[in-house]
Amino acid sequence: MKVLQFTPPVPKEDAVVVEEDMLPHFYNFLHRHKELQVTLIIKGEGTLIAGNYSQAFKSGDVYVIGANQPHIFKSDPAYFDNLDKENAHAIHIFFDLERIPEAFFNLPELLSIRKFIDSCTTGLQLPEEHGKHIGDAIRKITSKTNLERLLSLLEIFQYFSKDVVGWKSLSTGFSNYPFSESEGNRMNDIFQYTLENYAENITLNKIASIAHITPHAFCKYFKQHTRKTYNNFLNEVRINEACKKIISGNYDGISTIAYKTGFNSAINFNRVFKKTTGMSPSDYKREFRHKTA
């Protein structure tokens, strides 16, 4: 497996392509493409990895993925148990900036849109309060063609640039992705193994063997490509999964979640949870209940 160079199906060389996926699970490979991507998650849950950043995704989320930014919407394991049902549903808008003359975005009327697009290189998540409005706009764009799609997307970008504050950055400050094909293979194997086995005791020797390098070389390699240690990345994945379990309400206690997400003690879990999210598990639970009340 590798960081695939994905190419959306482009009818008649259009600059804007809309793809609606209704599948058992989302596209299961780390990939990138030259187009800027806007994605609405209509149905489905899992883990998003964008560059060196990871977090949980859920229904209703809207993301802007930068051009050539490696990413994967990895569906939760349950989605792979029943491949006969369409449990994952999303709309993706691909915008090929190379097909738009540079002079077009230099028009004074498009200055704010140009600035917004320039800010998307490492990916953004739309604040929840704008989700319904933009979700409706994205659904409407699926029925439009050619110039109508381009104009509708520009209207969405105009809204993004003028009316939305508090964007969540999908970045930890490192935006360079110098993956060769062999490095793409290796990073994808590391990500995939971690997402599928986060609840297990993943030793340094084990993950280094997945990457086919020595433990010492693995530590340097992973830090060089993500600007974080593997243990930090693994903890992010585990805490993402813990947040999903807290939100679902389907658990016996916080300590149960700790052990089911790979932590060896509730004390360590609470410490890492607070460091990652800025709040304790119990505070996170109360905050979620307050938002949904």
C-alpha cells in the first residue's frame, strides 16, 4: 500500500468535479491529489488522517483538504464487517486550481476567496454552527453542472472567507509532505496498522517491523516525516477512539474505555486524555451533553 496519487473522474476537463460516495466504507488508502477537496460527511464515523494530523470524524462534519495533502478517511472497523450495506455516505467536491487562470483570482472581487484558498494548504474543519448551511449548499451543488458548479463553489468559498471564524486547522505546524513512492508505502503501512491495532500493546519493535527498519531508524524516520514521536501519534489515535466511545454512551465506566483503547491504567489514560483534549474525560462527557441538550 502507498500514498496513492488519486485522480477524480473529470468530465470534459471541468475545473470542479463532484463525487458522491455511498459505500460500505470510505476509500481505504492514504492518498493525495492536485485538487483542493471539500468533503461533507453525511453518514459514517472513523478517523481522519491529514498530513501529520489525526482526529475522529463523524456525520455532519465538513472538511477542506489542501491540494496534494496526503489524507485518509478511515472508517471504523465495524464498517468492514458488513460489506453489503451502504453505511458510508459523503459528498466530495474537487477543485483543480491549475485549470483556473491566475489572473482570475487576482481580480479585486475575488481577493478574499484567494486568501482563503491560500490558507487551506494543511486542511481545515468547518465549525459545527455552519454545518447545516454549508451541508445544504453542498447537497445542492450535486444537481448542477459545469459553470453552475463553479459559481456555486465560489459562493461557498465566499461564505467561508467572509462569514466563518474559528476554523479548526488540520495541522500541527508541519506542512511539507516529501513522500517518495517508497516512503508513501511505508507511512501508509504504519498508519493502517496503527488504526487497526491501537487497542493492542504496540511495541517499538513491532511497529518498526511493520516499517521494515530497525527500531532506532524508525524513531528518526517517523519524527522526520511527522514532527512528532510515534507514541504521541498512537496516543492521539487512542484518545480519538476514546472520545467516540464517550459520545456513544455505550460503556460501563471511564476505566473500561481506558483499557479498550490500549491504555494500561486509568491514571495514565486520564493524564493523556487531558493533555490531548485540554479537559478530563468526565469534563469532556459533560461538555458533549451540554452541546446536545
